[in-house]
Amino acid sequence: MQETQLRYAIKFVADMEKAVKFHRDVLGLRLKFESPGWSEFATGETTLALHPASDKNPAGRVELGFTVADVETFYRDMSAKGVVFSMPPKKQDFGGVLAQFVDSEGAHCSVGVEAAKKSGNRSFVTLIGRGGIRWNPSRPYLASLARRGPNIAMMST
């Protein structure tokens, strides 16, 4: 069985600016990236990401984002074990394959392929709904978020 890595804890927030200030200024987390639609904090192996709340994902809800070597194999293996997928593996506009499954408590979790490793740094892909990605050439280690309605996709190192 392939190794599954927890790479993101995605927290849905009602007020991005207030949430960023709390996590940065009160808790002392190192801010990696900030925008109105997605902010990230370095917390070791796993990134804390903040995303605006919605009707589907109210403020305070947390979604986990995992990486695996092969999403199709993960899908096949987990489906055989009875795991329900709310989104089977699907190629995204940015080229990656992503899936979303429901855990034992009914929470939705996303899973994607761990992308290329460069100089010891890793790139990860996670998804909330269906979205797109646009690279920002002036900051190659971050992606600009391309919003399409309430859904968003992102990639980061």
C-alpha cells in the first residue's frame, strides 16, 4: 500500500484578515502566503491553509488535504475498503489529478499527487471543489489563485 501524507489542514474562515492576524500575531505561526481567497502558514510538514467560508463549508470547518504517489491507485484501494468518494479522480484544468473522499465522520478530504521535488522542497496540490490555477512567474514557488465561483484549487511549496 502506498504512503499517504497529510499536507494541508484547510480551515474555513468568515474573516480572512482577522483569521490571518490571529494565527500570525497571536499564535505566532509563520505566514507563507496571504490573499483574500487563500492564505498559508508554515507549521512543519503540514501547511495550515485558510479559505473563505461558504454555505457548503461554514466558518470553523476544517478539511484535510492528503498527497499520495498515485491518486488512481489510492482511489481503487480505498474504494475496495468501502471508502466513499464524493469526487473520483479527475484531471483538473492545471493538469493534476485530484479526488475527494468522505472520512469515517462524514468530513470531506481531498487527495492529490505529490508533485516534483526540487532541491529538497516539495510541491503539493489540493482541491476544494473544482477550480483552476494560474502560475505567477515572478513568484514561482507560489501560484496565483484563479477563482471560478466559490470553488478554488491551489498549489504551493
